[in-house]
Amino acid sequence: MTADERGFLATLDTNPNDHTARAAYADWLDEQGRRYEAALERGRAGLSEVYFKIRRKSDGLFSEGAEPRGVKKWSALGKMWPKLHVLQAHLISYVKHHRPALRRDRCAVQRRHALERH
């Protein structure tokens, strides 16, 4: 941690509602290549909104969230979660609901890799 960052954090600890200092800290984070943290600081300062999405690696589609009867839908746009803890709760629910299927899929992939090696 640099002296500049310690200064920003000390100022924000003293006055967490100082939106000007928070915006300056966000700009500094951007300059350091820490864009994700900068976006979060801008969200805390009320300068911009931060949304989270779930993207599937296999085809690049985004989750639409929970649908009736636990069916998950995926689309090019997807759902945007405004708070990270809500997205985390969705992921936990998804894993609990799909754990047997995920385990089956993982075992099938492991068997396929074992067969390919022999």
C-alpha cells in the first residue's frame, strides 16, 4: 500500500460520507489499473451504479436469475444484480439446487478424461 492510498483511506475513515474524496480515490484506483475497485468506490459515492451479472463461459450468455420451478434461463442481456450479496445468495441457491447434476457432470468429464488418457 502506497502513501497516497493510505492518505485516501485515512480521509475516508475520518469522513466516510466525503464523496469528493471517494471520487478522487476512485480516479486514483483507475490510474493504478484497479478498475473494479474504482467502480465500487464510485458506486459508494453515488456517482455511478454498479451491477453484477453471471456469465456462462461455454457460450457467453448471461443468467436471467431464478425462474418458476427452478428453471434457469440464459440470454444475451441477462439480469443485473445491484448488490453483490444478493447475487451471492442467488449463486448459493443455484449450487444447492443443482449440486447433484453438477457432481454427475463433473464425474462424467473425469471419466472421459481418464478414457482419453488410455
